[in-house]
Amino acid sequence: MRPVPLLALVLASSLAACTSGDDGGTTSSSGSATTSSGTGGGGGAPVAGVDTTVVGFDKEPVYFAGEDNKRIVDKAITFPAEGTYESIVLHLALSCPSGGCDPWDRVGSLQIVVAEGAGDAPDTVIELSRFVTPYKVGGAWDLDLTGLRPLLSGDVTLRGFIDTWVGPGSPYGDGWLLSASFEMKGGTPARLPISVQPVWTATYVPYGDPAKPIAGVATPSTLELPAGATSFELRSFVTGHGQGNLENCAEFCSKDHAMTIGGVAHTQTIWRDDCATTGVKGQQGTWKYSRAGWCPGADVRPWTIDVTADLAGKTSAEIAYDVETYDNTCRPDATTCAGCTLGTGCEYDGGSHTEPNFQISAALISYR
């Protein structure tokens, strides 16, 4: 349980709803990322790339200290523009600054900025990985990103984010040091990715409030499919947050989620009951408790769906998201306040009682 509103400003500007216009969805293929020359997208025979390691962040400070706000850090990096890679492994690590790590579990994310927002519009980003920091100790994870080669090509902006509210001078630690490198092994992968298109930039989806329908935030998207693609995969991240509500949603309640592609619904229960074995050892706090799609001190596992059959013979993909029906009777405007799990009133207090929500993002990967 947290003394600050961990997710009230969820993922800041880089985790606002992805818009094409102002509706939170992405239409057509604008903003998509496709392969560059030499990766197999141009129709020629694939040419194996040269083995290399690309360093993104090397113990980059991530913290919040009032006006000195480094919860979001960007870095321009360069990946090989040519060649195919049989494997791309992200080595992601968190370590503690001299003043100590943030003692709380915080949502974090590593992203590629695929389009800068105009004016007040948010940037369009695609999540490479999502993770939750351990309580007060560091951690490290190795993650397979082979299918995201079209994003990891040429000059890109890599973005790191941790939803921390502490920094230098805080009695609760100095924040985090973020490291990320990409180990790339040249060769031909089992399937050659030719395009990665954003469906939803990471989006805060309120849950259990009839006045805030899910489709009004995670607006259904339509994407044009790239020519020559023979198979497709939907890659998404879904995690639940907020506590003290009816059923202690959405951090501590298990719910069924649906991704509908081309009219076909794919349903999965978003729940992690392996936190005691997968979270970083030596933590403090409640890290062993089961949660909605995540564990403190662990990477968030992407929900990947092979949607090839759903898109067979089509030139576009219609994609929608939904969650099983739930009415949170422990909310400020509830007709009758009831079911508040932690004994609070119905008003959200930023600590023991916070709005139930899911944070989602998704991208469509096309292969040939």
C-alpha cells in the first residue's frame, strides 16, 4: 500500500491515450513503424546482420524532486539499419543510487517514440517492456524482443519511465538508476517481422464507473495491413491498479479481458499468482501477494495472440478491447456507498483508496 497517488498521473505524457485526432485510438497505419532497408521488408532475400550490442541507458538516474523531474528520460540511440537478426534480447536492470532505491513498487516502462505529438497532443510510443520496481532493492531481467526488429532499426528515441515520486534529498530514497542494452545476434528469425504498428499507446482505463465506458478511452482502432504480410501477432500489456474498492480492484481482483480482432474475441484472465517465485528476492513490503497482471520486482509478461486466422484475406484490422462487467460501488458518485475493502469512505484519498484502473497498450506485429 502506498503513501502517494502512485498512478494518479499514470505514465505521464508518454502514457497518455494514443490519438488519431482526439479519440484515444489509432486509425489507418499512420504512426506505424516498418522495416528499414535490409531487414527483409523490401522484398529481397534476407541478409544476416552483424552481431552487436546497442547500449540504451547506462545507470541513468530516474527520479522526482519537485521541479527537477526526471521520471521520464529520453535518449537518441542508433540500431543497425541493415540486416536481419535471429534474436534480440533486452537486458534491463535497476540499481540503487547513493541515497538508496525508492522503497515502493512503481510501474515502469521502456518505449520507442514513433511519432512526436503536435502541440499538447501526447507522443505516440510503443512499449518494448513494462515492469514494476522492487521494494527498495534493484533487479534485472532479460527479455526477448526479436519480433520488434522493425522498431529497433536506425536512429530512434528510446524512452524510459518510472512512476517514482522520490528523488535526491528525499527521506525515502533517491529514485532509481536505469540500464538497458540490446544484444542482437545476426541471422534469420523463425518469422521475419516487417512491421510494428501501434494500436494503443499505453493508456489509463478507469474501471467500474458507468460514466467512464472503456470504449470511450481505449477507442477501437482500424489499421491498414502491410502488403506481403503472411502472419500477424497482437502484442499487448495489461496491468490492474487501484485499491480499497469493491473486490479491492483493480490491483487485487482477477478479471477477464478481451481483445477482439476482425470480429473474433480472444479472452484471457489477467492475474499473476507466482509473485513469491518470480519477484526479486530480498524485497520489503507485500511483494509475494498475487496481483492483476504484475508482481513487484518483475517484468510484466506481454499478452501475445496469433491473429493470423482472424485477418486472413483482409487488408485492414479492426481491434477493440473490453473487460468483464464490474460496478465499483465504492466510488465518490456511487448511489449507495458499499464494499470499500480497506474500511475507507467512497472518496478517493490517494493512498488506501484509489480509482480502479487498467493500464493497457498494444501493437500489431506483421510477419512474412
